[in-house]
Amino acid sequence: MKTLRDRYGDQLRFLAIYIREAHADDEWNLTANQEDNVLVTQPTTLEQRLSLANRLVHEFDYDIPLLIDPLDNRASEAYA
């Protein structure tokens, strides 16, 4: 199955925004996260959020340009 990026990557530039952890271990833990050893707590500093974003990029070979939502979650709220 082709992704949108596979289909249109030669015509469009894609980017992602790293937002608040949806399934942080200290808030709403998922069994799948436990099984995959993706256990993270909700960041309380921008540095922690940046560190988790870097982990995503390096551990999962994430190659789409990644922006970081500030801790006030303004990007997430704007797109909600």
C-alpha cells in the first residue's frame, strides 16, 4: 500500500509536528507500547520533548522533517 508521501512526494513537501505524547506511560499506557518497549512519560520541559522527538527519528528511522510543538501545545490545538 502506497502512502501519500509515496504517491505525491515528488510534487509536495511533507513534514510532521511532534506533539504531546498521546499514550505516555504516566497517563494512558498501551499494551502495545509495553510490548514494543516504547515507554515514555509526558515531557514537562521542551528539552524532554526534543529528546523524545530525537528518539523517534533515530530509533524508528523517521525521515520526514519534524517540527516540535512547544509545551503549550499551540500547534496541536490549532489543528484540533
